[in-house]
Amino acid sequence: MAAWLAWAIAALLLAVGEIFTPGLFFLGPVALAAIPAALVALFGGPAWLQLLVFAAGSAASLGLLRPLARAHLRIPPALRTGTAALEGTRAIVLQRVDRSGGRVRIGGEEWSARSFMDDQVYEPGTYVEVVKIEGATALVYE
């Protein structure tokens, strides 16, 4: 099998692998790096040069493209809506909060709450952070 064809197949398989691993964005940049290696092979470059181009292309694409793609996957706090907008906000404990329940005020609304860590207990007046919302219950941590 021609070396350029092996690189092209590797690029295709890596791209398909990227499709089946959403959110990681690791295989896609490596697949892109296989394309210049295939071109080097097509024009008769030696195997060591193909590997060097592939390694440099992988490092460059992972170093440049992956941070850009991951930044676009995260929603800035100002753009979040619904319960996602509450994660990371401060709340004040209204009724004792432990692993079985309690009440907090988030903004102007009263919410049922549980401690995020089972062994934590928060007394009224304590400021906590909303870690996660599960249904209509805020999981909080100090």
C-alpha cells in the first residue's frame, strides 16, 4: 500500500473517531495533521520526514485549534439561561442545609437545597455557592 494512502486512511479514521467522541476535540486536529504527511508521502518524501511533518502538524493543530474549539464549547456565564445561569452564583441559607435538605435564597427566589458534600451542614445566614441544580433542588457548597 502506498504511504500517502495509509496517511489518508489514518486521517479518515481519526476524523470518524472524532465524530464518535463528542466534546473532546482531540482526534480532529490529529486527523488534520495526517493530511500534510500524506502530501509529503505523495511527493516521495522519506518516512522520517512524513513522521516529522505529522508530529509537528499534530502539535501545532492541538496547540492552536483545540483551545479555540474548547473555548467555543463553553457558554459564558452572561449567556447562560435557565438553571444553568444559577450555577456558580451565591446563595444565602434560610433554613439549615444538610444532605437531606434545607432552603436557600438565590437572587430573589427561595429554593430547596442540599449540601453538595454529604458531610457538610450550613446554618441559616451562611453564604454558599450553587454548584449544581438537580430538578428544583440546588446543590450548594461553602
